[in-house]
Amino acid sequence: MTDAAELRRRTRELLAAHPPASLPAPPSPASPGDTGRRDFLRARFDAGLAWVHFPEGLGGLGAPRSLQAVVDAELEAAGAPDNDPRRIGIGLGMAAPTILQYGTEEQKRRFLRPLWTGEEVWCQLFSEPGAGSDLAALGTRAVREDGGDWRVDGQKVWTSSAHLARWAILIARTDPDAPKHRGITYFVCDMTDPGVEVRPLRQITGEAEFNEVFLTGVRIPDAHRLGEVGDGWRVAQTTLNNERVAIGGMRLPREGGMIGPVSRTWRERPELRTHDLHQRLLKLWVDAEVARLTGERLRQQLTAGQPGPEGAGMKLGFARLNQEISGLEVELRGEEGLLYDDWTMRRPELVDFTGRDAGYRYLRSKGNSIEGGTSEVLLNIVAERVLGLPAEPRTDKDVAWKDLAR
Ligand SMILES: Cc1cc2nc3c(=O)[nH]c(=O)nc-3n(C[C@H](O)[C@H](O)[C@H](O)COP(=O)(O)OP(=O)(O)OC[C@H]3O[C@@H](n4cnc5c(N)ncnc54)[C@H](O)[C@@H]3O)c2cc1C
């Protein structure tokens, strides 16, 4: 059994073999791949210290998930480079747990190491113009060819990081005669295939984090199918449950989230204060603290297994809080809060609220109640799957997908 003392020993061994002081300075997001950093991350993965709860040989040691904090603290104190989790969030938070649960041994060995080190970025080809909240209605078709491999045609939309991605997790319809949830299959799609076309979509912030993706005759070997043919909806639930935890359940220190900048402004700029704003700030500060502690509870639950629908509650709370807090900050700053003057279309490598002005935070937080499932849909999930309330009437559950009105 690998305990905290053993993990400390292994971490120190890694640090002795790769002293961080001898590594080059952390790279800019534009050049993430310097060799010293990459070699350190590969060595960390091979030592089983990447995600300690993963199996041996796949970046872990089969240790309890809660012990990851021991490794992270040692590495942070030594100034070791990390894998820039914000840049590779889709790979780490969604693709990896799905590959671990449903992938073959060969798939796990091929994909997990470069995913974790950040050498290969992943994106998520789920949403379509006619299938967002009702994701199971998706129409992208995967047809099996004579040799057993697949040909994929269709359109995806709102695909974050598709312009950076080497691989995508993709769900596509393989049986139009089956009801919508049953005729879907889950694949890993090669984003360098000549049939993949990525076009930027510009957001309210002026940036284009996401894209529309056109798939025309894309070849996917059957060896890149995750799970059984027709079982893609079940596989996708693992991705979606992990997505909500990844978005809503980030580990934050006190005042570490959106409440941090607004609290700082409040302390540093007494001339902006009013009684009403004070009341609102205090209420939101308490809400942020409750959300932070609830996140800790959720992470403790996670140590016991895969996240369930409870992640939906965290993500709901996170979206509401971010929107209310950033709204308060804009009001607090008055005219200055409305300044947002750089509308050049940028292609950011990561969504980063730190160091950005109040106007950006206000505009970007609007997407929080849409991405990873809208708040209305998450309320339905909490009602049905957490509270056990009666389900919404669904008349299309047993109808063949090809016969649904579109
Ligand atoms: C910043 C951002 C990043 C994203 N990144 C990705 C990505 O990388 N990959 C990807 O696949 N997708 C991504 N998405 C897409 C996202 O998952 C969808 O936008 C979302 O699921 C909603 O789908 P939709 O946009 O089609 O809206 P619709 O489903 O058309 O919803 C429209 C409105 O109807 C409401 N509604 C729909 N059904 C119900 C219901 N049953 N009960 C009550 N209300 C309902 C919704 O809440 C919403 O207000 C991203 C979105 C955003 C904003």
C-alpha cells in the first residue's frame, strides 16, 4: 500500500534526479514545449506521481486520490514545473477519466502520457448546431467501412481549443434506426486528419476560444473507438460528470476565485464603498466561502470513486456566483468597470481570469451558465438524479432517431 511517507520518498527521489533549479524558466503559453520541462513531466509521469490514483504504468501508483496533495505540495515547495492544467483542462478533466474507464490497454498507453504532460492537447467534439442541451439528438454520422474502420461526416460547434488540439473525444451516430440515446458511439478523433476543418467563433469578449468544426470523410480506425458500438451515451456520461466537476470543483484558497479581485478593490478603494454594495459584497463573500467548502466535500467524495450527478450542483453554484460577483465588481468600479477596449480577435491558449480586467471577467462569466451544460438543464439533473423528483415527460425516448422531428 502506497502511503503518504512512501509518496514523499518517491517525490524526493524524482526531485534529486531532476533538480528544478537546473530546469529552464517556465515557458510562455506560446512555447509550452521546452525540453527541460517536458523531460521533468515525463519523468514525473513515469514515477507514478502524475495522478497517484491511476494504475501503475499509467502515471499513478494505485494510491488513494487524496494523497495527490502530498506530492503536489512537495513539488510546489521545490519549485518544480507543473503541466499547466488550465491549458489542458479538457484532456485532464474529461478525456483522461473516460479513457481510463473505457479504453483498451493499448489506448491507455498511447494517449495518457502525452495528454498528462501537455504534449498533446485535447478538445471535445460533442455539441452540434441542433444538439446542445439535447445532446443525444446529435446527427454527425459515423459509418463503418469494409475494412472495419469508420468514416465520419457532420458538424460540431462551440469546440473549445479545437485550433490547438491534436486529439478530440467525439460522439457520433452509428445507428439511426435506434432510439436517440442508443445509436451513439464514442471515438477518439485525430484532429490532423485532412477531413477536419476548424473555423474560429468569436465570443462576446472579442476572443475566439472556441470553434466550429466540420468533419468531411474523416477516417477513424476502429482501434480508436472507446467502448462498445452503440454504447457511446453511457461512455459520454463519464465525460460529462467529470466535466462538471472540472468546471465547478476547482481547488481554491480562501478568496482565491472571482471574489478575490473584488475584495481587494473593496479594501484598497474605500471611496467606492456604499452601504448597499457592502451588504452585497458580504453576502457574496459568504456564498463564495460556502461554495469553496462544498467543493472540498465533493473532492473528498471523489476519492471514493467517479463523480456522480452531484457535480452538477457545484457547477450550477459556480456559474451563478461568478456572474453575480463580476456584476458587483463592475458596479463597484463605476465608469471604470465598463472599460473594455481591446476587441482584437485573439486565440487564447487558456481561459484565464487572473490578471484580466473587470470588464473581461464580467463578459466571460456569461458563458459559465452555458458551457458544460446550461444551468436550466443542470437544475433538471439535480431534481431528477440527486433529489429523486419525477422526471420531465420525454416522449421521444423510444422513437428511432431517424423518425424524430428535426
Ligand atoms: C464557453 C463555451 C465553451 C464550450 N465548449 C464546448 C466544447 O468544447 N465542446 C462541446 O461539445 N461543447 C461546448 N460548448 C457547448 C455547450 O455545451 C452548449 O452550448 C450547451 O450544452 C447548450 O447547448 P446549446 O448552445 O445548443 O443551447 P440549447 O440547448 O439550444 O438551449 C437554449 C436554451 O434552452 C434551454 N433549455 C434547453 N433544454 C431545456 C430543458 N430540457 N429544460 C429547460 N431549459 C432548457 C437552455 O437552458 C438554454 O437557455 C461550449 C459552450 C460555451 C458557452
